Amino acid sequence: MRSIAYLILILSLTSCFKSKPSNPFYDSIEVKKDKLHLIFSHNINGETHPCGCRHFPLGGLPQVAGKLNELKSSGEVYLLDTGDLLFPSPNLPPTMKDSFTFGAKNLSDGMDKLGLKYFVPGDQDLALGIDFLKVLLKGSQYKLLVSNLVNPNLLPHKRIVIFEKGKSKVFMIGMVDPSITTSKMSGHFTAPSLAMPVLLEELKKIGFDQKNKKHRLVLLSHSGMPNDQNLVKKFPQIDWVLGAHTQSFTKIPYEEGTTKLAQVLSRNHYLGEVQVELNEEKSKDTWVLHEIRDELKEKLSPNPFEAFINNHKDEMKKIQIQEQSTQGLGDNAGVKLNTAASCIECHQPQVDFWHDTSHSIAYATLINDNEEKNLTCIGCHSVGFQSNNGFMIPDELIVLDKEDKKEEQLKKIKEKYWAEVSEAFKDVGSIRKLPVKRIRKLSKDWLKRDERNNVTHNFANVQCLNCHDTLHQEHPFAIPPEISEQAKYEKMKENCLNCHIPDRSPEWYETLENGKAGRPKEEYVRQKIKELSCPKRE
């Protein structure tokens, strides 16, 4: 029944069109230059800037702004997004709703300032419902492009966009596959395979001629690569599918007949581009993959997005602090994990080795990046995160000897403590690039600071129990069972790869033919474990 209703709706929309579109659901854009740059991103997953963990960071709004500015000199640039822009998941934890909401609104604003023109919503973009999306659209210049809505009045949107210059026309449509959305949202969309026949008739009525070599049909799709491949087998009239959802990586577009399908991973690490030479036939159109490296931000000077990101971090931190104020362990904490300071008495050579590694001051990376309240980052820069034996929120990173002190006194001690840590690292850039001598001094000074402030447990930084599974309550009196060297290696490897995931540490992984990360590089992992293994006890 839904498909019949959809057909009746489309026939009513198209009945009055013979050639030139004049409908509120259509956009017609006159291109003045000979080259059209159709730039697209997808699966940004709420990220405005790269985390500071990668050796060579990719993505970020300032960097994208630099790249777009560079491209403007050679043609008209139109930024498109094919979904999963606003949130990292279609289901958001209630305890982080405020920060995710702020992040989505600010990212929407940032993409709007970048010049985002058309946006196909993905399943993750619907995490806070239709009304939230309406609020974003009301304050933005960009438009939704959705050609398969069941109810056209559900959301402000465009169904068809036409770029034209002379005899050249690029027809663009957008579709969301209901099969990959939540059950609550799936009823809002008609299946692409049912929508396409009606759309093709509609396109013909407004001038699309699939035999015309200067007419292109571009589909912005949030369906996933397998669904896109099945669709174009049925509808070879489509020239390009710029997709999303499966976060595939097509360095060279996948070809199905004469149709080209592309995706470019996630988080703005790469932008895809279809270059359309409007004076040429569509066979001359080319594909370009842009790696969004950090230095691209210098292509726009001054770059307003650097201040935008700094302000974003400041405001986000305030919201995170407020969110976390009711999330701590309080009196529910168990016996605390032993932190590095407690290991010195029996393991001095091992602790000395640890002082020389960047792991020993890893939390400072978050402080310097203004991300020390970000719960998605903290776990890999600390020990005991989200454990009753450790801590739940950043405010519990250090445990003080109360000594009959009141809560207000303890709060002031903590504030002074973290101010001192920030001051110690204010001139430090990349932790990894520091000479060992400097790392050692910063690490040992941190331990002395704990002693001065009567810190009984400091969970900041990567420590002994990030690697070792010693039962802290009984150690050193309980003797752990003996396991083989291979079993030790496998356990250590598992611990390392919990944080050194492909997105943060791509050099740890093989690269598959499709550009995605494959299995961990065994020799590389073994070498890293060897480099960071403490000296054995004599």
C-alpha cells in the first residue's frame, strides 16, 4: 500500500511539468564555470576534528576548509554529504545526550559554514528524531536531498537537483534505504528499488535523457555498498552512486556496467570528488580522492575554522563537566587498583623503564588538546576507566587521602593539582616526539606531585595494569598461574589493540585491496611489544 501511495503522490507532483522544473521540491542551478567539482563526505560520525592520537592526523573542519578553498580556483565547488554526519550511533546513551546534541548542532553549523549544499540523512542522523533534524534545517543554508520520502511534508527537502550549463545537465537525486534505518524510522522511506521507476519517469518529464551524452544522473545514497550494487544492476541509467553507511573505501570507483559507485571511509579523512567537464561528454568525467591531511588547513589563511574548533572544545568541556557531575562512583567504589606509584618498592627497574616511555605521560595529550573531559578518549590514556576499582569520570582520576578534609577542601586541592599539571605541559607539543630525557623528567615530576598532594591513586596515564592482569587485591602474595609465552603474547597483543585500532594506528594493520584495514601486522605488533616491554625481574 505504501508504494501505491508513493506512486500517486509522485504522479501528482509531476503532472504539471513538461520541461523546466518549477516546483518547490526541485532545485535548478546554473553553473557559470566549465568545471563542476562535486565533493562528498559521509560517516563523519559527529567528528569536528581529529583526535590527537594519530602520528599523521586526517580530517577536521579546518583542513576541509583549506582543501575546498584550494579547489575553488579551478571550478565551481559543491559540497555534499551522504549521511551519518551528526552522531556516532543511531542510539545515544542518555548520560551523554547533552554533549552529543551540542556536538551535532555545532557540527551542523560548521558544515553549513563550510558551504555544505545538499545532505542525505543517514540512520545515525535520525538518532534524536525528525523534530531535531527540522531544528537544524531551520537554522542552516544547506538542504536535505531525499527523493524517496513517503510523506513529502515530513521534512523540508528537495527531491531533485539539476546543475546545468548550456546543453550539459547533471541530475542529482538522494535516497535512504529503509532497511538500514531503525524500525521507528523505516516507515518514512520507500525502498529505493520501488522509488526508482517512478523517479525515472519524473526525471524524463523534466528533461532527463539517458541517451544524451551530456546528461548525467547522480545518486546520493545512504544504503550501503551491497544495496547500491543491487540497485544499479536494475537501473543502469544511473551514472554515479556516491554512497555511505558501510564505510567502504573505493580508491577507484567500483564499476557495474557503465555506473560508477564510490565511498570514502569516514570522519572526513578523505573526500571524494566527481569532476564534471561541462563542455565534454560524460565519459570524460573523472574521479579524484582527496586525503585530508593536517597541513591543508594552511591553504586558507586566516582559517576561521581553527577558532571555531577551539570554541567548540571549550563549550563541549563545560557540557561534559555538567553531564559528569552526577555520574561518579561516589560511595560505590570497590577496592582501588594499584597504580604505578605502588609498584616502585618491588619493581624499581620496571618503573624506571616506564618513566622513559610516552605511555607514562599519555594523559597530557588530552590536556593539551583540551579533551580531558572527553569520555571517548580517556580510556586509552588512563588505567581503570569505567571500573568500580578505578574511576568513572575525569573528576575521579585522582584519589586523595582525605585526612578529615571537607569536600570543598578536596575540590580545591584537585583544581590546584590539575592546574599544575597543565602548567607543566603548556609548552609540550607531541608527546611522542619528546626526547626520552624530557619524558623521564615530566613523568617523575608527576609522581612527585602525587606525593606532595597526598594522592593515594592516580589513574591518569597508561600504567602497569594496562598490560598486566595481576589480581591487585592479593598481589604480591598470590602467585598467578603460569602461562605459555605465546599466551602471554596474545594477551599483550589484545591489550595493545584495544586502543591501537585502525582509525588511530593505521600503521599497525595491513591494508586490503579495497583500502580498508585488514589484520594486524604480526611482526610490527611483536616489535612494538618488545620495545615497550619492561625489563624482566632478576
